[in-house]
Amino acid sequence: MREEEFRRFLMNDSNIKSKVKAVHSRVARALRVERELNVNLDDIVKNDEAMYHLLLQIQERLNDKLYHNAYQNAVRKYYLFVNGKEFPRLRRYLNP
């Protein structure tokens, strides 16, 4: 993951209100997804099918306190950072 570039991207996001805390949280969550699911987000976000499956993996762990929608959000922000567009909602990805 391109951590410093991602951090700068998030700092410039006008939708993020509490810059320091929110940016730190998103970066930390993205790094945790990489570490705990043993993936490289740079590889994942280049492939929409891989992105879809990673989001499903995160969703399956919602009962686990370590994973919830905030982790999906962090990965989706990384996708936006790399690709310049948002990844569609899971339902919409399957049925465009």
C-alpha cells in the first residue's frame, strides 16, 4: 500500500471533517486489512473481481469485532485513491 500518498489523498478529501483522526483511522484500517487478510491492496484495487471478493471477505467478518463497515470504507477509499472512481456497492456490482 502506498501509505504516505494515500494519507495525503485523504487529507485533501473535503468529505473528511476531522482530518487527523479520520485519516489516521482509515490508513490504519487499510493496513490492518492487508495484514490480517494477507493481501496487497495495490494488487487488489487493480482488479474489480478481486476487490469485490475482498469486500465480501470483510463483510463475512462483521460478527468479529475486528471487522465492520469501517474496514470496507477504508478499502473503498483506497480504491478511489488508486482508480479515481468509486467501487460500486456490492449489490450493484453484481447487477449493474
